[in-house]
Amino acid sequence: MIRRFDYGTPLPTDALVKEAPLCTEAIPFFEVTAGEGGITFTHRLGKDDLIYGLGETVRGINKRGHLYRSWNSDEFSHHEDKQSLYASHNLLIFSGDGKPFGVFFDDPGEVVFDLGYTRADTASVTGVNGDMRVILIEEDSLNAIVRVFRGLIGQSYLPPKWAFGYIQSRWGYAADSEVRAIVQEHRSRHIPLDGVCMDIDYMVDYKDFSWNEQSFPDLAGLCSDMKKDHIRLIPIIDAGVKQQDGYEVCDEGLRNGYFCTYENGEPFVGAVWPGRSYFPDFFRPEVRQWFGRKYHKLMDAGVEGFWNDMNEPALFYSEAGLAEARQELTRLMDMNLGLDAFFHLKDVLMGMQNKREDYESFYHRYAGQKVRHDRVHNLYGGFMTRAAAEGLAEYEPEKRHLLFSRASYVGAHRWGGVWQGDNTSWWSHILMNLKMLPSLNMCGFLYTGADLGGFSGNTTEDLLLRWLQLGIFTPLMRNHSALGTREQEIYRFGMQEDMRKVLTVRYALLPYLYSEFMKCALTGDSMFRPLAFDYPQDPACLRIEDQLMLGGECMIAPVYEQNARGRNVYLPEDMLLVRFRSAEDYCLIPMEKGRHWIDLDLNELPLFIRKGCVIPMSRGGEWVEAVDFTDLTLLGWLEGEASYAFYNDDGMDAAPVLEKGLQTIRCKVEGGKAIAAGEGLRLDASKVIVG
Ligand code: GLC
């Protein structure tokens, strides 16, 4: 059952594609209070209640016990105490003794989620602006709540098939020759690769839609050579447009009044990589159309994918913040700085970045009104992604393009994927990556992944190797690192052969991973789910935070601890453990329901397949197009028979139809051996364990 409750005059958000029926009675489960600090919804928690949701956030899959704040932030250190990251995904799902229920707090401004932080037995959600649209979903199961929510928010973004390949990225790649060398290093060592990201250094002075013609003298030639080698280039586009006379994007934006403004109507100025910049008012359709068409320039050169960044939007400083800092510096210049003065100065300087007052100082035209930015802050990045998606679709309506963004709100999942931002080369961040996956899926973000190996800090080869062992399951699989950190391409490390072998598993599993992704995107299911969602009756599953269900048949349980040579795993039912070293080198171990210690050497990764299920595996390839999706080996453990609903398509069609791409793979045991059949497929069932 879906019900909508409106408080005050909520602004539209673009999150829902379907109308939810309005209810004028009091909302159940919550006590509602309104006052100076906004509107608050309070729910009393039972001792063992769990709370899921919130998409991209720090901490557990069960969100209970911390305070989270929806306020899209350029947050480069993902410590446990952080309240906000780059996204706002305001869905909570409460699970306790009674029927579970889901609540979506659809407010584009700041929303505070105190989930047992102030009082362990109380969850309270506060919409700071006082207006709120609440969508309440009551269903019999957690998975059903997600499916209903996903139905309301519309179909998730579909990337092209090649975007499921491995992508190499680093902040600092600055020349044609460098890109070619990176590709060459991968190809010569047979390390699979499908894409290379171009970070801000490909531009001239960090100007969007420009490229440095000294270092990239023939971008079209580079794209075409790369494409012959089955590699796509993926340039970055930032939200801020450099303030510079004669720079066409700046001139056009000013001439047409396309940028966000101060209250007096003058264009707002904030600084990002290029220094002083303007910010397109992506809320207006004509601005989206203008900005979206700018991507065509790079597409004309052969680009088929982009990442959108700094679109919270990140602000290094504003004119007002800079003036204040200058004034304080001058005032304190000749002082002997002691405790108070020194820390005050530090706060003033550090506080210039992403300053709250700056977000309160500019305006949009949205829904026919002049709206102060902070009221709609969390929508900005998603609307930038929408501008890009609309531009890309206009260029080639029949084709899918790769697009992922840093900032997002629910609704942006229809326009692009998200990566999980500037993580660190820490072991704990492998686990953080894992925990975000099911929460992001609940909110519609299926095409997602983290910077493998870690963005900031110096990675180590064992860390990267273990991280890749999780990354091979995430739809976006990208190795990305920050300027100044240790070089992180696989071929830099002694363990490169082990890493290469891990990647062969990804490419071999592509038919399964792509099939599961597409089915989930087209039906509203989650590709990654907490165990409790699939085994609600099993109390052992409720608190598991380091294993996930993957697709309809599998469970993953990666190693995420330094020097570990295995891990504890809970099997909610009998499962087949596939212990992979590579796509060719793996062993199959049937295991019973229950707790187990699994030995896993550094170069071994586990995949668990539910007993009674089979999954398809290809012979792999060094790029996605080389993978034969019709020549398949089945993995599984059977007594009687099983079928797998296999989805496949050309990987490009912008409007694929589920039924058209689906076919059934049947597998049964006959005379003590498994045999398989599927139309148009070559199937090898010799790896299916019988018994
Ligand atoms: C931001 C992005 C990061 C990128 C850097 C430079 O920090 O999150 O991925 O490398 O900007 O563009």
C-alpha cells in the first residue's frame, strides 16, 4: 500500500514518476511536530528494530545508531563520523516485529536523520525547511517495499554493455601519449580493459568542453585508434564554468542568463578548479538543453561516455568568503597567535570551502519560482546529470551512453550511475564500498562502484588485489586514484598476475552479471541485497553486514582485512562455494547451511551459488565485445533440475524489452550427470555438481 502525506508546500523534486495517492489522515508510525527547526517525524524504535536505506552514506547497512544529514557535500574524507557524503537518498525502511514499512522523505533541502543517535530508542527525521512530502509504503516483505518504491521512482539508468568492462582512471593523466601508454601496458600484459577516464588535466585551464590541443593534438584520432583497440575514453565534466571573456560556454551562459544568480540577479561566482566560476541553473529546461548539447563537441570527436563531477556543487570559496578570510588575515597579521586566535584563523581559512552561507546566497528559477539554492541544494547534481543524459540522448537517441555522477538525489538514478566518491586506500573502505551497494540499489542506483584501490592515500598491492575481488561484482568497475598518490594501475605491482587473473573472473562472469543487472533495472529488483531481505525468517541473517546477496542465485563475501587468509561466512542455505583464482582456475566445494571458516589465499576469491541454481559463465575476453555470451559453462549444484532466466541483448539499444532479451537455460540431472539446453546457446554442464 502506498500513501502520500504532504506538509506545507513541498517543492517538486523529480524523484517520482508516478503519482502516489494523497492521504489526509494522520500519518501512522510517526508523531509529527513542526516548529522553528523545521518539521520532525518521530518514531519509537523497538529494541531489535533495524533501519535500512539512505543510499550513499557512511556506516552500516543497518543505519540505526548514527546521525546522517542529507546535504550533498564535497566530502573527501569518508570517516565514520561524517554525516553527509555527495548524495541524498532519503529512503528509510523500518524492520521489526510487525510488518516492515518504507518511508521516503521527499524534500530537496536539508534533512536530518537521527536514527537512535540522540536516544537509542527513537528515530527522528527533520526537514529543516518545514515543507515535506512523505511517501509511506507498507508491504509484506522488505524486497516488496523496494520493488514498490522502485516502481514509483522509475526505471534505473541503463549503461551500454561495454561499461561493464574494467576502467582505468587517475587524476593526472594529461596527454594523448599517456593514454596510449596505459592502454598498451594493459594490452601487452593481457590485463582486460574497456575504458580510460580522462580527468581534469585533459582540459585547458579546467574549462568544460575544451581540450588541450598541445597534449591532445588529435582527440578524434585518439578516440578512433582507441576504439579499434576496443577502448572508450571517458572525459570528466565539472559543474562550474570558468569565468573568462572569450570562453564560449561562459559568454553564452552570461548572454542568455543561464547561470545561477545572487538575489539581485547578478550571476553568482564561486571558485572551483578553474578559479572563479559560474554555475549553470540546471533546473531550467532551456539551460539543460544548452549545457547538454555542449557534450556533443566531445561526442563529435568519438566520445561515448562521461563522468560528471563537483556537482554538489563543490565551492572552494566565494567572493564573500574570500573577503572575510582576507579581512581576518589582515587583522591577525601581526599578532602572536595563541590558542584561540590560531584556531579561529584556521577555521576561517578552512571554512571558506563549501560554506553554508554561500549556499544560501544564490538562486535558481525552479518550478516557476525564484528559489534560494539551499531549498533545493540536493537536487543540483542530479539535474546536471539529467542535462547530460538529455544531451547524450539527443545526439544518438537509439543508443545507450556511459554516464555517472558524483552528486545525486533519488530521481537521478534514471539519468546516470554514481560512483561512491573520494574514498581512501584503507581496508575499511572495501567494507564501506560493500555496505553502500544494497542501500544504493534500494534507491534505484544500480550502476555504481567505488574507486578500486582507493582514491586518496597510497594503496598497497594486497589492498588493491582484495578490493578488485569485490570490484569484479560491481557494475561500475573502475580503478581511480588521486594526484600525488602512489601509482595504482595494475601493472605497477608485483602481484599484477594475480590481479589480472581476478579480472578474468569478471569477464567470464559478464553474461551472468549483465543479465542480473538488466533484469533488476527492468523490473525494479535490487542486484545487491542484505541477507535479511532474502531470509527474513533466519535470525542469523539479520545482523550480517559483510556479505551480500547478488542477483537471484549468488552470495558474495569478500575478504576485506589486511593479512587475512580467509574469513568467516554464514550460509543461509546449502550453497556451492566457487573458489576462484582465475576464470580457468577454480574449485567447486558444496557446503552446508551454517557458519564456516573459508580459507582464501591472497589470490583467491569466493562466490557462493545457492543449491538448486545454475549460473552461466563465458570463456572471458580482454574486452567486453570479445566475450561470447552464447558459449557458456554452467556452474551450480543440483539434485533435480534448475532453470536460469538469462537476459542478453546487443548492449546498446536505448529501450530494451525484457521479454525480448530473456531466454531460459534449463539444466537437469540425468544418469548422474547434468545436461543443459538453451536455444541458440552452446552450453557445457560438466561443471555442475550433482548430488
Ligand atoms: C574530485 C573527484 C575525483 C577527481 C578529482 C579531480 O575529487 O571526486 O574523482 O579525480 O576531483 O577531478
